[in-house]
Amino acid sequence: MTKTLGKNKETIENSTGNIEEIENKIKSVQRGEMDDSLQTKVKNFKDKFIKDNEAKKKEKKDKAIEHKTLKEQSWVKNKEVYSEDRKAKYYPKQYEYMLKVSNGLPHYLLKNLSQMPWNKGYIHRDVWFMGHLREEQGQPILMFEKKGHVNLIHE
């Protein structure tokens, strides 16, 4: 019992000493004696905070730039492979579309194509149909396309 009473008395004495110190600090703050030291602490904290934020922003920006360059390098490296794979994937679909469009080609266009040279033709639903006769030498390729009520001529 006496040991615990002794410990408690020590704790009370230490606490009273701490309370007196804190009260003295409060009085000095109220008098304005610690304004300079508090302002320097705040300024140091603010500067450190700004510096840390700038470092984080720079690091984030550097990571983004590095990620972008790595992505671009991998794309350039595999660009040809990607494009060939993509094209090969759509060849059967493109062929089926071309067959579908050519089977639905209007009769007047078929008749006109049989009388046209090879360097003239029609564009019907984005598929090119060339004439059946021999090519006219020295003449450009002419493609006729009807868009709505407007006839377009591609040379």
C-alpha cells in the first residue's frame, strides 16, 4: 500500500510540475512572447508541406511520362503484328460482305459494267465494281458513286 501511495504522490507532483509548465507557456503565448517561434514553426511546416507536395507531383508526372513512353514503345514495336492480326481477323467478314453486296447489285449497274472499260466502274455500298472490257490506255480510273441524290465521280 505504501509503495502505491508513494508512486501516486510522485505522479501527482510530476503532473503539478507539468501543469505549471503548461500554464507558463499559455501565459507567454497570450503575452505574444512565442509568436516568432510559432510563426517560424508554421512557416517551416508549410515549406516542408509544399516541398513534399511538389516532389509527389513531380514523381507522379515522371511515372506518367515513363508509362506513356513505355506504352508508345510497345505499340510501335508490335504495330505491324497488331495490324496484320486485325486485318486477318476481318478478311472473312469482308469477303462475306462483298459477296452479299455483289449479289444485291442492281441489274442496270451490271448491264453498264459489262459495257464499261476496266478503268471505269461503280462504288456501291463501299465496294468497288470495275468494268468488264479492256482498259483504255492513258486514261485515269474513274469511279461513279451515288450518295442520296448526288452522283460523285472519283478520279
